[in-house]
Amino acid sequence: MLADLVRIYCSLICSVLEYASPVWAALPEYLVSTLESIQKRVLKIIFPAQEIYDRACCLAGLEPLVSRRSKMAAAFVNADF
């Protein structure tokens, strides 16, 4: 059940949050926080007993969005076209 909720989040919400993220990788901090708060809220709904965000990410098998954006931006810059 929890794995299904994580899959739904990744499919429907996270995909929108990360759409074209290498293009807008240099976001101001207030927007980074706003995007990250969405994932924090979702993980709080899926894992209500887990108070620590990093632990909830680990349980869900996810990384913080800021880390994923950084990796995608680096892969985009290093891609051979």
C-alpha cells in the first residue's frame, strides 16, 4: 500500500515538479524551499509517524528534490548530443 502511494506520487506529482528541471536548475532559494515542501507534505501523508524528512525519503526510496535536480542538471550538461 505504501509503495503504491509512493509510485502514485512519483508518477503524478514528482514528474510535474521535475519537468525540464535542468533548464531551471538555478532557482532562488525560496522557490527551492517551496518545491521541497511539496515532497515533504506528501511524505508526511504517506509516513505520518516519520518526523524526519531525510528518513521518510529513505523509506520511500527517494532523494530530496534539490539533489535530484542537481544530478539531472549535471547529466544534462555532460550529455553528448
